[in-house]
Amino acid sequence: MHAISQSQTNPFCPEKAYIYSELLQNIKKCKSKLSEKQRESIDLLLTPDIKTDTAANKANCSNNTYLKRLSDARKQLKILLKIQSPYIL
């Protein structure tokens, strides 16, 4: 029988909370490096119960343009986060 540490069973242990907090800070830093339109697309994505056509309308662009901005923002965030937090990702 293997012993299981508290950090493996408790998702709110201090170690995991610290890593989560650091990741959130890094996401904010990396997000600030995106273009204004890319940041807007991420913010709209995170808006509860918003559909793509509504998000595109709020961004004053077509659905395809909104989805392209969102795709580009995700790709750029992934690159920036790997540079900022390589040991977390």
C-alpha cells in the first residue's frame, strides 16, 4: 500500500494554491502583451452565456474575424505562457 500525500488529495493545499496564483498572475501579464483586439476576444470568450455571433457583434466584426482573433490570441497566449511559466505548463 502506497501512502498518498495531502498535496495529492487536497486540491486546496498551499503548494497548489501558490502555483495556481502564480499561473493566474502570469496569464494576466501575458494577456497584457496581446493586441487590444486579441484581449477583447479573450474577454468576450470569458463572458458567461455569450454566443459567437453576439461576441462578434460586440467586437464590431464578422464571426469569422472574431474567431480568427480568438484563435490568434490563444496561440499567442500559449507561446507567451511557455516562455513565462515553462515549469508550470
